[in-house]
Amino acid sequence: MSKSAVELARAAMSAYEELDSFEVTQKINAGKISAEAHIRYKKPGKMTVEYRTYQDPLSEFEEKLAGGVEFIGNELVGMQLIYDGHGTWIYDAGNNVALYKPGKKLYSPLRGSSSLGEIGFLRGLTSDFLLRYEEAEVIAGRDAHRVGLKPKVSHRSLLLKEESFPIKRATLVLDAETSFPLKIRCYPTQRSPMAYLVAPGTPVVIEYVNPQLNEVDNQRFSFTPPKGTRVFREQVVGKDKLGEMLPFDLPLEALEGDEKYDLYSNRAVLTVNEEKDRGYVLLTLVPRQENEQKEHAPAMLSLCVGNYLSRNMNRRRAFLSEQGEKLMLGKVTAQFLDRGALVEGQLPTGMKQKIMELAWNKGETYWFLLAEELDKESLVKYAQELANTEE
């Protein structure tokens, strides 16, 4: 006699509670977005990810629009990402570079949702979902059962937390022997972050291939950079300490400019190597509060500066060299690019349309200045102040 949907769900819940770790190949398909990765997971949240394929047209569009994508798909393929429960090591063996970032940074193509190795929803199958048995099937030679899921409520308000369910409905295929999920097909709600990634009615499909359960060694989640690796560490630094930690000169007092800009939250994201002689910093500059209500308040600026070229900075430098317009900032040669013009007519109504960038270098220090809703003359004027202040 076959089991009911509730019995299958309870078996999956029990198996999840007993599960300590797993290793699996995960495949993600969501419209034009796709990825395949080798995943290792260990409770309560350690994970390693090695992408084998990665296609994300949205990040490619964002790269053209603003140049701010940290890693594009073909760069992620071949990297090792190791999350130890506190921070993430990103090991780029091809370039002999290791970067440590605080927090969990695994670059899922389904941005805004925890999709990599995510099976934690199993613990609440009977309490969170209406269940319906659909049929038995065979996946990769494994007997399995497909169960239909529908959230009992779309939103739940509790005393100390709010919960929203990002799907309208889903199907879950469970291994008949282990109760491990082999395939998940879900349809995002309009409010789900996934709804912005796929066309209406397009399912998000996740497959887990050849799962190995409770066999992952804890040593897999620690990382020691090989000898000779260039090691960088990222950290958030307050404005008061930024100057003494930078491995290059940056005229912080000049960043305000004539337009009265302030460093957002008085903090910057700084990445420096272990020798503390190479690195780069990302600063967001916003109008001072007294200027925000003026009719022509200055626009927000993003400034990336460094004496080491990250993957992102290398891409921007090459793109501006190919697509940009040469101009002079006093005696400094710069490249100007109207990024908004590159995607004219492709942006949603209401989204900022005017995005421009200027890039230059003086010696071994490279500058990338991006502006939203600022005219070219004002951007060039501000950049010229920065370029000349450094002398």
C-alpha cells in the first residue's frame, strides 16, 4: 500500500532532523537563468559551492548598466566558495587569489532567496503546506514520490517575527528510500524576489543529483590558502579609521566637493592584502541632508579606488577603454562612458535613466566614479577636483 502525502511529508521531516550533512550536484533552472554547482552542506549552516555552469542575463545587463557586478558567471565557474558559518572564502585558483568576506556570500543566481543547498523547508512540511500526493516516478534510477505543496497562508504574523511564503504552489519529489528531495518545482508569487527574475508563470526548478548523505568531513569547511596565494580580506571601516588603513593615498577631505557630499553611514568597504600594501575601497557618497530638499540636489555617487585591480575593476577598465570617450581632467587622461545610453529604452519606468562613469589612473592608483542622475559637466568637474587634489 502506498504512503499518503502526509506520511511522506512526516518521513521527510524526520529524515531532515536526523541529517547532519550532504554532498550533491545541484541544478537550477528559472527561465533564462541556469546554474549547476557541486554543493557540500553541514548543519547548522556550513557550505561549500563550486559552480560548473552559470548563466544569469540579469547580471550581464546590470554589468552594462552600472558595472558593479562583483563576479560575472564565467568568473564564478571554477572558483571555490567556502562558508565556514561566519565568513566566506573565495578562492580563485586560476589567478592565485583568495578573498575572505564577512558573512555568507555564495552568489546564487536566484538572488534574494536562499536557494543553494536549501532544504530547511522540510522541517515544516505538515505545518506550513497543504499536501497532495500526485504520483510515483523514477529519477536517475531512484524510486521517488511526487507531492504537491500549497502554502496554508501567504503571510503569517507572529509576536517576534513576520513570515511570508514566496511561492503560490510547488511540487516536491522525494526519494522513496531516503526521503531526500530530488526535485523541486515552484511558482513564485508576485511579491517574491524570484518573481523579478522570471516571466509570469515560469517555474523555478531545482534538482539534486546523486546526493551523498552524512559523509561530509568537517575539514571541508575550513580553508588554508596554498603557499604563494595572494590573500585579501574585506571589512567595513569607519571614516575615522579609513585613512590610516588604506594602502594608497585618498584625499578624503576632497570627497565632499563643491556639491557637499558625505560618505554614506560614514563607512566604506575596504579590501586589503595580508601585506597591507595593495587593496581597493568602495565608497558611496550621498548629498548632505541640507541639500536633499533643493530642486537640483546633487546625485548619489559611487567611487571605487585602489592600487590593486579586482575582477570588477579590471572589467570596468577594459569596458571603458573599448566603449568610452577620452577626455582630460587637467593633466590626467580619463575615459568617460554614458552607461544609461547603452541601455536606452530597456529600463523600467521610474528607474533612474541617467548613469555615467569616469575612470582614470595616476601611477598605480585606479579610480572609477559612477554617478546617477548627474549631468556630464558636473561629473567631470567633481572628478577633476579629485584627480588634481591627489597631486
